Amino acid sequence: MPVAAALDIDSEYKLSPAQIAQFREQGFIKLKNVLSPEVIEHYGREITRQVIELNTMNLPMSQRTTYQKAFLQIMNLWTESAVVKEFVMSKRLARIATELMGTRGVRLYHDQALYKEKGGGVTPWHADQYYWPLSNPNTVTAWIPLQETPMNMGPLAFAAKSQHMEFGRDLEISDESEKQLQQALKDANFEYVDTPFDLGEVSFHSGWTYHRAGPNTSDKAREVMTIIYMDVDMKVIEPKRLAHKADLKSWMPGVKPGEIADSPLNPVIYSRGT
């Protein structure tokens, strides 16, 4: 197979109207064969190299908090590696995010590697947009496993249709969010979707969709890359909590409330017609 074809990260992934409708109703979708094994191997190797180089978490698992046990979290790898930048700025995933949300395009919020080590604990129930000082819900995270991810590795799980639930939007990821949201989601009778990921399968979930992951009881790390996309016209709001202030400073430097989130760290990755 020619190298260009094997490492295709820009061609269109055909979404059906039914898939788009499913995402908008359910708040997430899992899509098979989004990336080839060659793409995952090539870019995954560099992502892992960067995670190893940039990781600062050296505490034994027994001494970590619940959040620290959940995963090694390394953000904005695209600023550290030209190879990772090529992957994060790719059109294939960004076009999917644009079409699922129905926006005219997407810009980057930030990327992050989430490596759940052997023996890593649960990722508690949470909604990502708790942390984001953004003006509307047009955000989506691509969750990209860098290996086949069976149940014992802790694949991402979702509460279907939970993106409209108001309860819990003031809860950061913690033992408390796990406890309160588990009960609230059960009481609301949301379907719990917890299934393995094939190699090349990628999920996309909305910023307010509640999700979690189980522990990694396998004998190897669960290696995952994520890319967070936002509406190309997204504006920043006045921070309402410390997490908002921290994210504004870190991921949208220099942008003021009321302005479009257009800092050097938030490039437009895809616009319709390009």
C-alpha cells in the first residue's frame, strides 16, 4: 500500500444522515474504521513518545488521588511535536466533528493524551464542559484509542441523551461526581453504553454528555489521544469558576470574554468548503 494512502488523515469519512441524527439525539456516537492501523501505529508511536517524555506523575498508584489514578494526562502535544501537530490538525476528524455539530467549521480547543496505566482506576462520571468558559454547547471531543480497547482496559462509556441534563453541571471530576451522577443518571433512566472499541474506532461526544471509564485491569496501558473541537464561531464567557479561569489562561491566552476564541492556540482546523 502506498505510504500516502496508508497514512490518510484528511480524506472525507462519509457520515449518513442517520448517524448525524443519532449523535444529536444521543450526545455521542462511536464510528468504526475512522483511522487505519497504519495511521494509528505511525502517529501513536510519536504520541506515546511525547507522553513518556512530558509526564511528571511519578507517585506510586497507591499514593495518588482518584483523578491521578484515572490516567496520565498530557495536554497540547501538538505544540511539542510536528508529527503530533500533523495529526491534530488533520481534516478527517475535524470534518466529522463539524458535520456532527452542524457548524460552519471547527477550531481547536486543545488536545490531550489520556493514558490509563496498568492498574489505573476508574474515570469518574463527569461532563467536560464544566471546565470550559464557552458561550454555547457546540463542542465535541474525539476519543481516539491507539489500540484495540477491550472492556478490561477501561473503554469510554456514556449516558445516552444526558447532554440535556442540568443536574451535575457544577461538579468537577471526583469521587463526589461519580457518586452523585451515578445516582442521578440512574434515576433519570439514561441508557448506559459501555462497550469495547475496535482498532480504528473513534467516539465523538458533546461537551455536556456525561461519561466515565472503568479501571484498567489488563497488563498494559490503555493509550488514548483526544482532540477537543469547538464551533469556529465560539465566544468566551466571563469565567464562573476557578476552572474557567484556568482554562481561559491556559488554552485561550489573550482572549477576553465576549470575543471569539481565536488565540494562536485555537487555530481553525476545518471550514465547510475546504
